[in-house]
Amino acid sequence: MHKVIYDTDPGVDDAMALLFLHRHPEIDLLGITTVFGNASVETTTRNALFLKREWNIPAPVSKGASVTIDSSRAERPWPAMVHGDNGLGDIDVPEMIDLPLDPRPAHRFIIDTVRAHPGEVRLVAVGRMTNLALALKEDPEIATLAKDVVIMGGNFYVPGNVSPVAEANIHGDPEAADIVMTAPWKVAVIGLDVTAITTMSRSYLGEMAARGDKAVKQLDALSQSYIDFYKHAVEDGMMVHDSCACVYVVVPELFSSISGAVRVVCGGIADGQTIVRPDGRRFPPGDWDGLPSQIVCTGIESEKVIDLIRDTLLAA
């Protein structure tokens, strides 16, 4: 069993990934930690509690960061045009969910859970990396105690999606992402190089909903406006960014990758750009020297990934 903490900002594709983690038989979901990103942390936390209640997910929810790790960074508007005003495609979600939160802030929940299961916990982070960076700042030793970190974020050999060079999760808190990438733990980066070519059509999701239970039908409903948003890039479908990271946890052989030290540009016109120095390449001394080699995914068997997502969600 893979012991997973899911660090998320629900979010439409976050919701699909959450249901995948909940239903996959090899995943033990230890907790859900929330972060600001697709909406405010108040909204993403409410959404996590709503999905926990609707889908009978036993894992606790812990509320996380509401601002970037560098407090001088200006706040940006929420991407309501992507995920809706309420973060879940504007389906009907109550303002308040009558479920308790874990009393610890997300970064403390991460620290305590990693220390309770040394060498076992896999951190799956599909939003801004702020909670992970805060955990590292408070307790650097967790980098040697976590099994690994799997993130959805970044782009290396393809364009970004919020600037020509930056992907949204990294661009949302570049300083936090750089802390996470350069810490002495194993990181697998599932970025736009693979997620932007892994799409689920409206009809494929509709067929899943027709066969599936209430949860899959809700997922179909909350994804409709998200699919509408993607019409500029996908023919009547959506990129399943966050679910790709979750699939990597259980079937990494569906991905091809390179390895190397990764840095994140903080500031300037390339703010949020992720840059890998591939292992085996020689360069003059630079800012990648002496840093851990991380895994950067560059290829994916998209059709097999999509089918695994379907099969897992329908296995209720």
C-alpha cells in the first residue's frame, strides 16, 4: 500500500484525482491538506470537506497556506474562468460543510504524519508548493523521512500555461517550489510535458458517468465548464493534470523521464520557470551544482493512463 498525503487546491481536476486516490486499491489516503490556488484556501478547504462528505472519504482534512511563502509577493486573482467561482465548476456546493477539520495547520499535519510513518509517506502535491515548503522550513529532517514527493507542476520542453515559460502551480509560489525541488528528498515532477497531452473527452467522461455511481456523476457535472474552458486547446475534452500525478504513484512505468537538478526562476519575466540540468551533461559552475537529482517526466502513455483513471473510478 502507498501511504499518501494529498496536498491540493480543489479545483476540478483535483476532484478527479481525489476520487482516484480514494478508490485505488493500492493507496492508503492518510490525509488531505489544502492550499490556496484554484480559489482561496477557505474555498478549497470547503471544497475538500464537501468532497470528503459526498464521497465518504475517511481521510482527515487539514487547512493550509493562504498566501505565498514570500509575503511580499502580490496576490493574484483566482482563476474563476477555469474552475468556476466556487472552484468546483459552479455546481451547487453549500457555503458551510458540517465536518470537523484536523486541528493542525497543513504543514504541521505533514510533519507529524511523515514522522509517524518514517520512510513510508508519499506526498502528492497538485497545487502550489507552499505547505511543503513551510513543512521543510519548520522541520528540515522530514526530507530524509518522507518516501518521496510527486508533484503536478512545471514545464521543461513545452510552453507554460500562465506565461510562455511558467506553469500555474509553480508560478503561483515560485520560492516555495524552489525550496521543494532543491531539498534532499526524491521528487518526481509531473508537468505540462506529459499532462498537456493527456486528455479526457466529454463523451468519455459521460460514458463513465452513465456507468458509474453518484460520485462519478458528480464528477461529470462539475467538469462541464472546465471542459468548456479547454476548447481553445482540446477538442471537447479536458487535460487531467492532477490525476496524472496520482497515476504515477501506482504505475510509474507508464511514464518516461530524465533526471537532474531542478531550479525555479523567482522573479523577472521568467518568474516560475522550471529548469532542469540533465544528469550527465557538463556545464560551467552554476546554481544547479551540488543539488539533488530529481525525476522529470517527459513522456507518458496517455491512453493507458486515461483508461486506468476510468477503471479506478468505476471500481466503487
